[in-house]
Amino acid sequence: MKIILLGAPGSGKGTQAQIICEKFKLPHISSGDIFRHNMSEKTSIGIIAKRYIDKGELVPDSVTIEMITKRLKESDCKNGYVLDGFPRTIAQAKQLDKYEKIDIVIELVIEADKLTQRLTGRRSCQECGAPYHISTLDGKTKCASCGGVLIQREDDKEETVKHRIEVYNMQTKPLSDYYRAEDLLVEVKGEGKVEDIYHQIEKELKR
Ligand code: AMP
């Protein structure tokens, strides 16, 4: 099954994508994670991407599309995947439509003021990228799964978060109508317990 997860930054896409991938045995294709990996390895993509990501801007379509299309050609993606963070513009969606047949697009819907709270309180593992929130960390500073140090991502700082949400509303939100018109869009409320949200998603995937 080829699944796209849509949603604003902080809507919980990454967390839900990980669960879906585990349960349905699908690869998790997160454009943000691939960019961050390239940034830590200081590859040419990483050097370009950093200039945009740290400011809360989108990486140009040309760079992003090439990176993701290359990844989707790998053999583990043959029978399906969960796309998390791609597409983020209509141009990316149109390009994806040219060579992939997507089965379903799940949009996680959440109120705008909750997003800022979630993102500025987020801490991420420097090693594996696992997300945490200060409200549940109880002072812990290390990742529960790999022991890596927890940090605040540069783009989770307050000013950048505001800009990321504006960018989302202008450039990514129009994708909801795009996929609704293709009859692929399903909206799921992204608030509440992680397990409950996942069960809503699972119901839609099994339909
Ligand atoms: P994420 O981890 O999905 O929030 O992505 C982190 C950052 O990576 C975003 O704020 C963008 O700067 C960049 N990024 C991720 N995916 C894309 C995409 N599909 N198009 C352009 N930029 C992206």
C-alpha cells in the first residue's frame, strides 16, 4: 500500500508514520529525516538543505523531488511505503503522480494553536531523531531507545516554528484539495492519545 501522510508541522505525522510502518511492515520515507541525515553527513544535498531548513523554509522542489524519487526507486519501496513530509507543494504532488499510484492520503487535522505548543516543546534524539515532548520527559535528557542526547532542533525554536506554520498554510495546505479532488483524501483528527489516533488511521487503511 502506498500511503501519504499529510498534516501541519507538529500534527504528529512522524509518530503515526512510524506506527503504521511497524504494523504494516512498510518503509518510512520521511523527507525531513533524509534531509537531516544529509545535513549531518555534510553531503551536497545537506549543505543546500540546511540553508532553508534552519530558517523554516521549504527546500527547493528540484532538490527535494530528485532526492525522493531516487529513494522510491529502491527495492524496499516496491510494494508500498509511508510518505511523511512529501509532497509539500502542488508541484511535488504533480511530479509524484507522474510515476506513482498512491492508494490513500491521510491528513492529520489539528487546531493551529496546539501546533506551536507541540513544536516548541519538542526534543529530538541527536542520534536517531526519535521525538519527545518536555511535558512528558520528566527532566530526562537521553533517548529511551538509543541513549542519544536529546536536543531542540534549530527549526523547532519559536520564531522558526511560526514561519514553518505560515509556509505550511500557504504551500502545503492546498494539497488537501488536490487529493480530495482525486478522491484519495481521508481526514483524521490528530488530537488525543497516540494509540486512539492510530486506530482511526488503521480503520481507514483496512477499509
Ligand atoms: P519535517 O521533519 O518533515 O518537519 O521537515 C523538516 C524540514 O525539512 C522542513 O521544515 C523543510 O524545510 C524541509 N522539508 C522536508 N520535506 C520537504 C519537502 N517535501 N519539500 C521541501 N522541504 C522539505
